[in-house]
Amino acid sequence: MKSLKRLEVLQKHINASTRECSTGSTRADEPCISVAPPVGMVDEKVAIHIRGLTAGQVVTVVAEVVENGMKFESRCVYQADSKGEIDNFTTNSIGGYFKGIEPMGLFWSLKCLSAPNQSARLVKKDVSSPMKFDIKVYSDAHEEPMLSGNPIAATKVERLYKNPGVKRIQLTGKFKGTVFIPEGKGPFPSLVDMFGGLVSIIETRAALLASHGYVTMALSYMHVRSKPGFEDKLDVDLVYVKEAYEWLMEQDYVDTNRLGAVGLCYGGMLALTLAYLIPQIKAVVNINGLSVTPVKVWFNELDPSWPDNNRAYLTDEGLVVKDVFHLEEKKFPIEAWRHGAKILVIAGEDDKQIDPKTQTYFYELCPNEFKHLVEVYRYPGAGHLIEPPFSPHARTTNPGRKRMATSLSVPEQYRDADIMNGGWTEPHAHAQEDSWNRTLKFLEQNVKQRR
């Protein structure tokens, strides 16, 4: 009943907001903008309707958001139809940061305006609060940022990573991370979610997965049991990762018959390894993560020549590290399938951090009797950071010297450089949308619906 009442309140808010022009105008011949829903999850599409323009009028639509003290902006240019209306689902953008019919282009084309450099990445640190966007309409075409003058229409949109009913629990004991518990009666299907090989924890995908009905633990795993002298080395204790997952399995809100793992980059490698170690794991999503190594069991054996960070090289755009994990004649897949787990691999073909050929080796080296367990989806033009849909694309990022020092793939002399993620904005955005839909469907079939 509480959920129904919450939905009723939200729907009333949506109905009221979509009827009311934010300019306050009620005249059909005055510019007005409406959005639906004005408050929604980040993986939901937003319908933007502009009316009250003259037939054929050209306007610029701008989206702005401030996160972590940095301002991000996107813009596109539309021409109104014969009725003086614009609909982002049917109207072509003829200029700005994207062109064509791209309903969510204002969100995935966001660029940082206020950072010291343009490689800043939009990351929501506090997933319990919404991202608040201003959507503004200006007369005529304006290709450059920092418009002067007042918009002819404006409104606001709030985007949520965490459904209000999802409970967030910060871990403060043996394990470092956050657990998100869906609204409703458990026990629930459950996942661990891990990002790449940097110290900081990112909760965005975990919060969103919990909003889709999964208990999700966003796990931090870098330098959690650091030893003196190891500060500049990749310090991952797999025993710690395994113990964290086993702790999650012991919680009374977790259904141990419905377990999975999701990871990006090094987190993808760990997700595959957990399925190798823990028979109860039914499904793994590996997003641009290492899946093949030069030794049969990577966490038991060492190859002193691998990875070889002397293979990292600097370009005009930034540091490329994908060749650091180059494999010679010895190639061994992480046998995540050995207990029957299903495996979904998402591969960006322009990944500059993990060579996409790794995923080709992974599938080719999988024994024939297990190949039916593995799905590989490749996305031309997509880069390394394939995140939930409509997230802005960042072709390069600059984590900073301190964070870069935690990455084994970055030589000391390059720790102040931007690091290349790769990808191109439009194909990367389409890859994020398609791969997220595939991920949700895969987890639904192989985790949520299992009994």
C-alpha cells in the first residue's frame, strides 16, 4: 500500500508538471516546454515537447547539470514543424552536440564546462539524491556554450539512480562498500557489482540494479588489505573479494539460489573469477574486463613479464594502455563456466584500456561443451566505460596522479596524463543503451527467474 501511495503521489506530480508550462504561459501562441516524466530513473527516456513557436522557427535547446562542483552542458538545434512544435522523439537535431533524431542526446552528449580540463567525467557520488537538470530553450541557433540573454522557455528534470524505496547500507566493518536492498519482501536475487582498478568506489550501477529488484553490493577491492611497500602496486586480495561475496550470501534478505556478478574492467575479471570459485553464482556480466591471462589460474601463478606497462604509450589525446595486457603464445581463459554459470560479455571495439581481442580469445578458448553458456556482444565505435544508458561519453578521463598510482597498467612517468577510454560519442551512447537492455534481460532470465 505504501508503494501504491508513493506511485499515486509521483503520478500526480508528473501530470501536474507536464500540463504546466514552466514559463507560466497558458497561451497557445507563446513558447512553452514540458517534459515527461519530470522525475524518473536515469535509464528511463524523457519526452520533451516544445510548443507555441512559429512554423519553422529555429531554436537551441540546452541541458545543464552541476555535479561535484562541475558544470556540464549539452545543446542541440531544432526547427519547429508547421504547427510550431518540437518533439525530441520525432524532430531532427540540425546542429549542436548531436544531429538527427536522438531522443536522449541531450543527456549522453553532456560536456564539462567548468573543470580545469575537458576530460572530467560526470559521476554521481551521492546516489541517494537526484541529478537536477535545467532544460532551456533559446531563440535561433547557438553552437557555442555560455549563451547570453534569457531563454524563451525552461523547465527542470530530475534523474534518479536509486529508487526512493531502495535501502542503502554503508559497510563499515571487514568489507568496504555499499549494499542496496530493493523495496518489498525478500529474499531477493542478488549481485555483486565491481568497477575498474582504481581505489574509489562507484555506486551508480549498483543503485540502479537494486532499483530493478536485485540486492546489489557495490564492492571496493583495491588496497583494502594493503601492506607497507605495496602502495604503488596493484593490490587486490582475491580472498577478501570471495569472503565479501560469501558474507553477502549469508544475509537473510539474499536468495542464495539466485546469485550473479557484474563487473567492468578489472571488476569484470573478478566477476568471472568469482564464478570460477563459487558454484552458486548463476550468471556473470563482464564489461570490457580481462578474461584471458598468460597463466592457467591467474591468482595462483605469476608471469613476471605480464602485464608489461612498458607497452603503454602516449598519444595527443591521452595514454593508451590496452597493449600492456598483450598476450603472446600462452593464453588461458578464466573458466567462469566450469560450474554452469551463464556469461554475458560486453566488448567495446574501440576500447583503449583492454584490447577487445581478449574477448575473442575468451570465446575461442572456451571448450565446445561450454560455448552455449557464453554470449559476446561487440560494439563498433564504443570505448571502455560502457555504463548504464544515457550516461555522458568520456573519451578520456584524468583520475589524477594519486589514483593513477593504484593502476598497474600506468607507468610512473604518465600518471599526470589523461587516460584514454576510447569510443565515439554517438556509437558509444547507442552501445550503452543496447547493452543495458541486454544486461537486464540476461539477469532477468539467468538470475531473477531461477528457482
